[in-house]
Amino acid sequence: MDKTADSLSATGRMREIIMVAVDNTRWRYQEYRGPTGPAAGKKTKRAGGESRCENYASFLSEELKPKIDREHRTLRGAAHTGVMGSSLGGICSVALAWSKPRVFGAAASLSGSFQVEKGYFLQKILRPYKRKPKPIRLYLDSGTIDFTGDDDGRKVTEAVAEEFRRIGWEEGGNLKHFVELKPFSEGELERTGLRASKWDEARNSQHNEFYWRQRAWRALVFLFPPKLDLKILPPHRPARFAGDFHG
């Protein structure tokens, strides 16, 4: 990610950003899975009444983000602050921006696991939503095959993208949805420099760090273009901190 961002910013394809890689704990699933509903929440509430997912969101917004602002040069508006992740980190990032749009004005999901918790985020959060779009830019992608023999979340990611369009997000404006239609060929894999021992995995699954590394540039140039047109975002009060997080 750091090499990709350096290359893109050096060639003028994106703005320079501060990138913060956030480690996960042994409760990664509970922290990353997004909203789950009252029944599941009761089982995972911590002291203070927050679920681990809510506690993780509070950590990012109330502890880590202010620390980055104190110690580094940051742009403090939500429009300049993004979260990005793959697999569970994908749904986590989108759910974070959805719940805290005054904090995170951009989110990227690479092969996001929107199927977890019986598709709760899609079925219970997005589909019933009847209000205006929130002031966040969204990037969603997937492949078409993964190591389980499934479609790398393509079908459910397309459904999530369609719901965002229904609500009012505009493709190419504040939404970008990309599908990598097939795995790399042997010749393409050779040109990437991937060692031959990993080729079998790369031919049979697009749900891994190799493909996320290949696709990450699309999210970065979309969410952090050289000049961000803030007119595409609905008006909102400025957030009190900024930066960039890698979920």
C-alpha cells in the first residue's frame, strides 16, 4: 500500500496522504463485522454498553485519529479522511463511514465480506434506508472467484452497490464499483513478479493480498484524486479531525 500510494502521488494521480495501518486483536471478527442487530449485540456487549464493533469505531475516532492529528500535519475535514480494508476489513470500513460520516468521508471495500451476519448491513441497514445520501465517497470491488469456490462476494457486493445507487449515490461521482472479471493468466502473473509457487492460488482465487494489491490503486485515485471536487458531496458540518486509515 505504501509503495502504491508513493508511486501514484509521485506521478500526480492522487494526493499525498498519511496512511495508518491499524492492527487487529484476537476479536477481529467481532470488531470488523459491522452492525449485527440487537440479538447478536447482547452477546458481545462490553463494559460501558458498547459492542466490540462499536468499541473499535470509538477507538479509531476518539483515540487514534486525534493522536494522528496531534502528531502529524493533517487536513481535518471528513472529506479528507478515509478508511479502507479488504474482506472483513471491507465491510468494516463501509460500516464505519456509514455510522460516522462526519468523521470518515471516504471508504473503500476490496472483496468486502458483506455476507456476514446473514447480510445484516445490506438487508437491515441499506434496504430500509429512505433518507438522503450521506456525505461519503465509496469504492467497492470484487473478483469473481475465491478459495471456497464462491464468487469473491461479487453478487452481494453488486447488491450493496445497487442499494447505494438507489439511495442517491452516483456512479463515477461519489461511488465507484469495479468487478475484476477473471483471474490473471499465467503470462500476466509472470509480469507481476509473483513467485511461481503462488500461481496456483492466484489462478483459483481473487480473495487474497495479491489481488488486493493489484486493485488498490483504483480505490486510492478515486477517493484521493489530485483535486477533490467537494461539490459532489452533500453539505455537512466539518469534522474535527482527519487523516487516512487502512482498516
